[in-house]
Amino acid sequence: MRRAAAVGAVALLALAAVAATSAEETSGAGREPGERTVPDFLGLGLWRVFTRLDRRTRLDVHDVSGRDRRVLWPSRWQVCTQYPAAGTDLDRRTTVMIGVVRRGETCPPRVRTARR
């Protein structure tokens, strides 16, 4: 009985997440349902990037610390740079490029002054 309740609760949460995602995609002042814009990710955790972007969006994530590390656990990284800038319209051909460093590290000065 407990297992069935747990499975039901998980299914309900999944449906709520899907509904929230579709409501987020279709909301916006004067926007058509298919149009999307890039949110502002600077300073946020990398996990937020994955949860806020549509699953069909092309994403390029790389370490900007200069150490060329692999980005494996999104919850351990924070965003230093993003391209295109926040508010830019997204379409099928746009690739969002995110530059990250490990949590607790500061963004390198050369990256902070570069185009975001």
C-alpha cells in the first residue's frame, strides 16, 4: 500500500513539473506560445540552467577556470558566462553556451570582463 502511494505521489510531482514547464514556455508579454527567451543564469548554479531551458535547446557547457576540467555533476558548478545574453530570443538553431567554475571558486578576471 505504501509503495502504491509513493508511486502515485511521484507521478503527481512529474505531472506538476510538466505543467509548470509548459506554462513557463507559453507565458510572456506579447509572446507567441512557441517563442522563448534566454533567462539570466549569471551567478546561478548549473543545475538551474538544465531545469530552466527546454530539453530541445542545444547547450554547450565548459569550464572557464583554465583547468579544462570535465563538468560532470551540475550541482557542483556555478555559471560565470552565458551567450547569448539574457532576454535574447531562442530558436531551434541557437546554441546556449555556458561557462562555469566549481562552487566556491571565483570567476577568473579575464572571464568577468569578457562578453557575457
